[in-house]
Amino acid sequence: MIEIRALATRPGTSRHPDGHLAEIRLIADVCHNLPGGERPRAAGDHDPLVWTWQTAGEFEQDWMRTRLQEGGFDLTFLEQAPRLPAPATPPATRPTWRRWQLPRDVGAFTAVDTPALVRLLRQAGAPESGTFAQHLHPDARHILRPSRPDETRFHADGPGDLRQYRALATMADGALVVHHPRLRSSQVEALPAGLGRWCRLQLAAAPVSRRERDAGQWLREHRPAT
């Protein structure tokens, strides 16, 4: 965060050939999936740090290498880790016999169409209003609910009514992914729910999975070849 703020205030310090905004985007992309990466993983389990390393581009890997070496970390485990499969499980929209929970926050879910979601992102000043918004399915409905206190926080609350949300978004190819944008709660709460109670009950009873495919992974997989 400090490095991103420094680049925003002193763009001339950027080392990326495409400028400081490209460097900010790549640093944010690298850091997006790191929360939880410090916890030990069982053999064969998905490791966010290894996955981020293996899917990073040359500039991103150089940035990670420099920061980890500055912290005195040995990179052998990253460089020699076996290739991980993509955590390509779509987020659940209903419970199953094997995976379910007591319904939580049934009234917190809101369905919005793509123009409404793009408008919410822009009104919140979210960086996702660019690349992410451009790759949403134009005719899809997307599900929003406020992030819960026991979920990973990618963004601090504020200023004002800015809050992190959990979004189940449908991308241009029909893939369902999870995303965590900051939106203005007053604007989301002013919208009609757009969902029947049965649908909201199913969403509330569906547990969050560690292996959900998120928007950052989808965007990396669909980056134009260079």
C-alpha cells in the first residue's frame, strides 16, 4: 500500500515501461490473492503465494523476488514448487448435501444488472470500473452482499459509506467469479433486492469456498498474449 501511494504521488519513480499506473495495477494484482498465503498448507492444497508466483508476469515476479529477498526469505520453495492447478471452482449460489450452512444475512443480497453494477463501481471511484467492468457479461445479473466481519478484508471501510462487498459476477464468457469491490452502501441499499426470498435463502445457505475462482484470476487467464 505504501509503495502504491508513493507511485501515485511521485509517478516519475516508476520502473515500469508503461508508466506508474501500469505498475500500480500490477502490484495490486500481485497482492490481491496474498491474504492467507502465510498460513501453512497441507500437501497438495492450494497455496495463494505459490499460485500468485506461478501466474505472475516477468515484472510481477521481479517485484515479488525483490520484496521477499529484502525480507530475508528463501525463494527456493517458490521456484521449485510443482505446478498448481487453477482454483477454478465457481462460487456457490446454492447449498448442496455436502456443503451447506445455516442461512446468514438473508436480507443482505441484492441482484443488479451489468449497467447498474458498472454505475455503482464508477460512483465509488473503484479501479474495477475499467478493466473488470469491460469484461462483464452485458446481459447478466450479478449478486452483491456486504462482506462479513469474519471474511478476508481487501479494503478498509471508508471514507464515508464506502464498504467492501462480495460480488458474484458473470464474466463475458459466462464464467461465474467472485470479486470484492468497494461500493457506497447507501447506493446499494437504495436498490430493490431483485431476488425472491427462496433465492436469497439458497445464497445465504451456500458456504464460501477457499478454491473459488476470482475476477483477478479470470482476468489473468484472459490477458492478451504479448
